[in-house]
Amino acid sequence: MKPASTMQRDEFGAVWQVSRVCGVCGLDEELVLDADGEVIYTT
């Protein structure tokens, strides 16, 4: 988990960016969260 980039803050109101990898299937995913911990978008 790291602070959201300037672009993510300005465009989406994001506060946090999380990168995670599934231990079973290896899916690499990025989550962007707002101040309340709600998912704004995922890739």
C-alpha cells in the first residue's frame, strides 16, 4: 500500500493505491481506494 499518485488524487479523489498478487492463480491487481477505504477502481 502506498499513497495515490497526483493524477489519481486529482482525477478520482483517491488516497491509497494497493498492488496485490493472488497466491493461487498469480493474478496481479491494482486497487485504488478513497479516504473511507472504498474501492474507486481496480485493474
